[in-house]
Amino acid sequence: MTYEEALSYLYSQLPMFSRIGAAAYKEDIHNTVALCDALDNPQNKFKSIHIAGTNGKGSTSHMLAAMLQQQGFKTGLYTSPHIKDFGERIRINGKMIDQDFVVAFTEKTKSICQDIQPSFFELTVAMAFEYFALHEVDIAVIETGLGGRLDSTNIINPILSIITNIGYDHTNLLGNTLEAISFEKAGIIKNNTPIVIGEYLQETKPVFEKKAHEMNAPILYASEIYETTLLENSHQFLKCKVTDKSNQHSEIFTLDLNGNYQLKNLRTILAAEKILATLGFEIDEPNEKLALANVKTITGLKGRWDVVSEAPLCIHDVAHNKDGISALLQQLKENHGNANYHFVIGFVNDKDISAVLELLPNNANYYFTNAHIPRALPHAELKALANEKNLVGESYDDVNEAISAAKKTANENDVIVVCGSFFILAEVNQ
């Protein structure tokens, strides 16, 4: 079996949420438990940090991994979905998983899979745990896939748990109230294990408090500890001031993740760092600052306000739900308020697309498109839905055609934004 054949097996033989949606979602962690039992429970052979949240958990995972790696800890990182390469999901010290290991693991678990019938996500979670255990990482940063309580990653016993925020996403699976969604995310809170909450709302804080009390888990609210102030945002970096509310001490940080929404993630990271220092993972200031200024280089993170070209400015961002699109629009207003906007946009069909479309400006230019996965909302349907919201544009079956059309229409002072889905960015050629 070659690497390509292994990936073909993983993609085609195992139910894959990113392709088919809810049909691939398993409402318990039984399969992951069975898989890891068969593998001698690799998840128990390394220390871990568990991260959940509606938005920001990917950026937070990468930022934290970059800091730990820069400090000299051998650091595993598990995130999903990938954009270009399967190996993006599983990394050690920024390096993607060895292809030979992917082949060997796929072959080794074929017979187990026949018995257990796992999903793609369940098997790749087990693969990550086995890889991190084999390579004896000092610590692994593990991002949940969907929710928390019933997520396949939730068989770990981390030294620290983090919930970035709560918003409306995957409501068909997690519930249609903030309280219900919070309950699912709070499922990662473990016995006697500290939990950092990045942001909370009036509806979500009681849910976190109750679960933390039940688990005897010390709880820390990042927004109550740190205040962040934006100082400068160029096309390539973000500079901000962080103030410790307990003593009013301030520090300046420069981030290469230059979406303004990263200010909230930075608070979460610094609160987590405070706890990690008490658990044997202290990060000194030079390594902290260097790592946060070079996250993309250190960990390979993509799709977070990536400026890919200028004149016209072209930005790629994986914003795909109401909160994510709202943050993106806010930054456009603050940084490029006088520009004409061109949105190359596509969605999967299980999002609350109407709520997102209502946020978008009707004086912008639109290029509706779709990814080539079963779960994608066809571009013509998206165009029809958008027209109902007075959003006007043409539709394209290929995102690259849509980008080409936008570049032909835009002048050098305009802004082109490619967003709406990880899977749209995955098909961009550049």
C-alpha cells in the first residue's frame, strides 16, 4: 500500500464528516475506546492539553503548540480538518506525520476497522495518539473535532482543558441553544483538571461553573485576567498590548496571525500559560514572544486572515459561521472601511447559511462557489439564497474560476476575501 492508497482508503472506506456531514457523526465514544483498547491505549502514554470551542480552537491550539515547541518541549499537535494535506492534522514539532507511519497504521488497523466500523475521524484520532506515544512527545495539544462530551478526542485525561468560546454552529448535532452547546463543550472538563474559559456569555457561564464544580476542576476565565488592546494591524502582523488586570502590568506582543479576533485567543493562551507553568511546562518570555510572532512558520497554520497577494489585496480566511463571519467583517470595516469588497464564498449545506448571509453587506460584489464534496451547498443554490438577501453576484463551480473573476473585476485598491468553508480554501490552486 502506498501513501496515496492509504489516504484513498481512509477517505473512501470510512464515513467522513467533512464530506458527508451528520451521517458520519457518532453519538458516543465507544468506537474510539475500542480502537484505542486494541492499540494498548496510546492516549495514556503522553501528557496532553485538550481544546474545544466554537471558534478559535484551531488558532489557539497552534499558538500554544508553537510556544511549547519553541521552549524546547517535544510537542504533538492534533487539529482538524486539514486544508491541503492530510498530514496537517497530525504534527510533531511542526512536522507533518510521517507518510510511512500513515501507511503502516492503516494496514495494521484494517482488520480492527472491519469489526469496529469507525468513522474517518475516529481512526485518525487513534492514529494521532499512536504516533504521539510512539515518538514519546513531552506533551500534545489536542483539538476537538465537534462538540466535546461525545467527541472522539474526549478519551484523553489532559493536564489542562481549554474552551475558547461558545457560539451557534453544528446546531443540528449540538443543540440550538447556547446552554445546550455549552453543555457539550463542557464535557471536556475532567476531574481535578484545571479549565481555562476564553470567553463566556450570560447563558454559558452557569453551565461551565456547574460542570467545573461537579468535577472539582479549578476554573480560570481569561477575559477576567487579561485585557487586550490593538495597537497596529498591517497586512502581515498584528501588534497589541496585553494588560494584567490584577496589577495593571502591560506587555507588547506581535503576532503573525493578524486577524483582530486573535486578541481574544491571545488572552486564552496567556491564561493557559499561567497554569502550565505550575505543571512543569514553564515558557520563558523570549520563547513566548518569538513563538507568537512566528506561529505560521513554526506550526504550519493556514487560513487565518492569510494575505496571499496585494493590489488588489486578497485574503483567505476559514470563517464559516455567524461569529466567524461577524469577526471577519468587523476587521474589514476597521482596516479597509473605504474599500470595495469582493467575496468569493461557499458553504457546506448544514450551516445556518441564512444567518450568515444576513450579516454580509449588500453593496459588495459576490462570487458564489462550492467545494467538490457531497456536503457542499451547490453554488447555484447559494446564489439563490443570497439573492433573497439582496446579495448579488455570479456563481461558479470552481473556486479558482471565482477568484479569477474577482481579480478581473477588482481594482488595485479593492479587497478580495475568500471564505465560507475550509473546503473552499482546500481547492484554491495558489
